[in-house]
Amino acid sequence: MNLTSIGNSARTRREQEAAVAALRFTCDVLWSLLDAVDHGHAAERP
């Protein structure tokens, strides 16, 4: 699934808002994961 297919499948305003909310949630999860990895490696840095 990519942004184009999401944009094409979300026809109504409500569907578009739901798609944006899902994308924001996914980004938040990925940033949290990246922060956790960075924090884990911070202890190993000199």
C-alpha cells in the first residue's frame, strides 16, 4: 500500500481524514521506535 493507492481509495472527506489519522499514527509509532533505538545506542557512545 502506498500514498497514491490510499489517496485513490479514500473518496469521502471522512475516509480521507481517517487515512490521514492512520498515517499520523503510523508515523508516531515509527518515530517512537527510532527514538528507542537511538536511546539504546546512546549508552554505547563514548
